[in-house]
Amino acid sequence: MYQAISSPLYAAIDLGSNSFHMLVVRHVDGSVQTMAKIKRKVRLAAGLDENNLLGQEAMQRGWDCLSLFAERLQDIPPENIKIVGTATLRTANNVDTFLTKANAILGHNIDVICGEEEAATIYRGVAHTSGGSGRRLVVDIGGASTELIIGEGFEARALTSLKMGCVTWLESHFKDRQLNSINFNNAIESAKQTLQPILQQYTDIGWDICVGASGTVQALQEIMLAQGMDEVITLTKLRRLQKQAMRADHLEELEIEGLTLERALVFPSGLSILIAVFELLEIESMTLAGGALREGIVYEMVEELKQDDIRARTINSTQARYQIDVAYGLQVAAMAKKLAATCQPDWLPEPHALILLDSVTKLHELGLAIDFKKGGEHSAYLIQNLELPGFTRAQKHLLAELARRYRDHLTSLPEQHALSATSAKRVLRILRLAVLLTHRRSPDLEPTIRLSSDEDRLTLIVEAGWLDKNPLTAAELEIESNRQSDIGWPLEVIER
């Protein structure tokens, strides 16, 4: 009798200064699949007194939370569990009192890591879950510390952990719970003073992209999306949200569209720190990272997951899980690349356009694992809802909408923020042509083609005589020409 063997579970627990988190995953098909996320607001940092002693109430909140985590840990091999404590446990002078009971509750030892190790682990989590090439600056605002890292690929070049966080800044600068310009300015200036010693080093190294990996950045993105903005964080948007926050006189009255009640208490202090980071380091824009400390812990435990190209690993894993025809995906990708290359050099000027085109060619048949008739709809649903490390939320949304339209009925794309509207439309047009021209699923049966572009007017040039020999493809190309032309995207198919 056949007995299925489950892939092993891994657990990463982060005892943060604001919240305790537990992440449970399993390693499957070259990627990690999240099985559980448990979070409790403990606010450990708020329990530190002027002598850096943790109060009994704060410790009890922590122990109560760990009692919940302990039940789940019983299901996981001990070697697949890692528990770390961060800034508040580094600071507390009576940390041994907390750890003795906490270790007994969990049945595992807690590793209180230094600031530099925390920063390195955060960077590893970002590197394993976020796409993008070049040098990246990572900013993680925690409850009692803020980590700043510059790295490239999997290698960090600068690691810094600063003693400021959304809980400690709440107690230092918003203790009276007033949301006024005095408190905000004091919080921002104090954060700038804390950042000042690293300014020269980080400016000298420089970076190409900036990502945020914290609850503050997560909250900001949720607010911006709820208010109809795109997911890119800028200083202008941060200042706009500061003004929204200051419409309330007191923290208890704070209401901002998209801000959860759970996050409201520490939002102004986290926002102040981020404004200081943006202004002092002259950051133009920031996006949300796909992971941070907990993900870094997990990827450190699963040795097989070390790979340079995060997007490639994600696509390979998804293809394996859903039994996508990999060879055909490569064929469609090659055809799409060929079509794009024959257009005007600046027809797809955005670097991410070709990356997203290549990605959707390899994932467009994802929905066939469910059903053929509504394959596009199923592909869109899965792409939108799967965890796809290396792709931002906006990129996932666009990939989903492209996959929804890879065949049959053609409609204009909805508003999206991954590419310009023009580039997104052009990616869709190439995707549909690439799928149509490869429908026999053999490179040997493809025609010799070239795609000529004049702004949005496309001419598909097919080798002479090929259409007569392939009447089904010829008929499909005629239908496609009419579909694209009917919605204002002129397409002509000729032989030459």
C-alpha cells in the first residue's frame, strides 16, 4: 500500500519588541509553502523601565503568547525550529528571568541575537523573497530597533542596527498621545540624529533600489492601496499621511483609511522614523519587501533554497507544483522575446516589461490545472493569490490580468501600477501573439516571423506561403487581428 510522505515542517519564531511572530512553512518543489502565521501584539518594549528592567506584566504577556506557540512546535522536528529574540531582549537587564521561563514553556532555547546578526538575517529574508537587480538598501523599522542594510544578491555590504523603533519612539515622543507638529518634528529630528553616524558610509556605498521590510512599511502600503494610490512609497506620500494623522488630536482618535486598529498606536512613531530615513538618505522611492527576519531564518535552515535568481526559483517551483508544461513555457517565452526584439528599440522601454513578459509566458497555463474552459480566469486567480517570492503585489496583479487574457476574448487591462499603461498593453499583445504562433507546441513548426511596430500599430510579417499551409493558424491570426484592431490596437498580418 502506497503511503505519502509529507515534506518536513520548519518553524521560525521572532520575539520582537512590538509583536511575537511564528511562521510555519514546508519545503516543497524548490520553494517554501506557508502553513501557518501566528502573531500576537505583546509590546514587550513598552514594559522596559528607566533601568532597562522588564516589568512583570510585559513578561507575562510574552509567556502567555509563547504558551500558544508551544502547542504548534510539538509537530515540528527540533532541528527545524529556530527562535530568536531581538532588540528588547538584548536591552533588558533581567532578560535571564524572562528566558528561563520562556525556554521551559517552549521546550526550546531562545537565541537572543545581536543587532548585526538581526540585520544580516533580515537581509537574507529580503534577498530570498524580493526581486530586482543591483544594489539594494533595506530598511526595517521594528519595535525597539531599526535595521539598515546595503547588499547585492545574497551578500550584505553594510549592516547597522540602531536603537530606535516604533514602540520606543512612541514612549519617547508621543507619550502624551498628542498628534501635533511639535511631537512629529521632535520624533523626526531625533531619528535623524540617530541616523547621522551612518550617513556618510551609506551614501558612499550607494544603492540602486530601496525596499522596506517592516510592519510600518506594510501598514503604509495597505493605507496607500486603500486610498487609491500605487504601492510605491515616496516622501510626498509620507508627508501626506502625516497630515492625515495630525487631523486627530490624540492617538486614541486616529482614523486613517486603510489603517488597522491594531497598528494605529505605533503608526505615527513608525511614520516619523521613516520620514527621517527618507529625508536624511534622500531616498526617492521604496517598495515593500517580500520577507524579512522570519523568512531569513527559514531560508537559513533550508539549505537547498539558496539560488541567485529568486524569480526563476519561484517560477520553477510553481510550474512543478501545478504540472505546467515547462518546455512549452520556454517555447512561448522564446517566441515572445523574438517578437519584442523585432519591434522598435524603445517599444518596451521599461526594464521590468521584458521580465514580466517572460514570467507570464511561463505561467499563463497555470489555470489548466483546474479547468480548460476558464483557464485564463483560473490562472489569474492563482497568480493573484499564490505567494510568489520575487514579485511585488503590483506585479502579481498585472501578471494575473495578463494571464486572464492570454487567449480568446480580449479586453483592455484594468488600472495597474506595475508598468505604464502603454507597456502593459504591449506586453499583453505580444503574449497573445506568442501563444497563438506556438499553439502546435513544437518549435520546428513555427513560422519565420517579424513584428514591425509604428507606435501602437503592429504588422506581423510571416514567411511567404506559410499561412496557406497552416489554415487553422491563419484563421486564428485573422481573428486576433480583428480583436486587437477593434479595441484600438491596430494589427495587420501579412506574408513576405
